[in-house]
Amino acid sequence: MMGRKPGGISCRKVGKVLQTHLDGELDDTRRRMVAAHLEECERCGLEADVLAGVRAALRSRRDHLPVATAAALREFSDRLVNGEEP
């Protein structure tokens, strides 16, 4: 689905604002567009779910996670956000 514009926004633009969206920092218009895109686009929706899961795991284990593991998870989530293969 890369390149389509579900919700009126492209996959590439969603990838660029996904972190901000998950942080709840988008304005209402862009939040609605991204949310609609994530519901319609299976690939982007899956990436958002994985990224949210990684972020939740990092937050819950912050004090107990080995540095190398935390770095690998951050790198993985950065690749997802940048549209690269994980």
C-alpha cells in the first residue's frame, strides 16, 4: 500500500509523524488523518502497533533492560518510523 493515501495522507508522511502521533502531539486535523490512514493501511497500522508495543516495553522495563537490548529496540523502532526494512 506504500504510496496510496488512505485518510488523505501518504504512507511516507505517516511514517514521518508516527512518533509524534503516538505521543499525542499532533493537532486534531492531522491526528484524524493519521488515525484514518492507520485504520485503512494494513502495513502502516501494523508498524504503528509494533512501534507502540516496543515503546511500551521500553517504558515498563526501563530500569531493568540491558543497554544493548534497549539500543537494538530503539534502532528497530527508528527503522520502522523511517520506512526502512526492520
